[in-house]
Amino acid sequence: MLRQLPLEPMEYCRRWVIPEPGRNYRKACINAIAQVTGTSPKTVKDWGTDFRMRPKYVTRILRQADLINQFRQLVAKGIVTLPPGFPQE
């Protein structure tokens, strides 16, 4: 199943962290990964410059977050309609 395929942190950042002028991209990436995984930014930073020292479970969490983000995009574009009363968060 797709949700079980690993997604590396750098790929997650390429997909979901938008580079902005004057903004530290690596710091934004660290913060995004920390938010999704429930770890601290310091912990994510300690995984190394390319996040290769990350725990294995992180790639599964990032894949699930990626799928949720894709689904949210489909809802935002009106491609998918949620039933009335469906939780938005």
C-alpha cells in the first residue's frame, strides 16, 4: 500500500516546504518535520544535514502526512467534497 511506502525527510520538504526569499529553508524544513512527527526541532536537526540519521518510523509518519496533505489539496480544489459535519482538522 502507498501509505506504507517510506518518504524521506528531504522529499517531504521538497513537496511541502515552499522556499521563500529571506527565509531559512533548512530551518523551515526542520520545523515542518518536527511538527508532523511530534519531535522537537532540535531532535530533527540532530538527524544530520540530509536527515539520514532519522529513526526508521519517521519515513512512515512523513508518508502519512504527505497523503493527508494531498487529500487536503483535493478538498481545497473542490475535486473531493467532504460530507456535512466532517471534521476539518
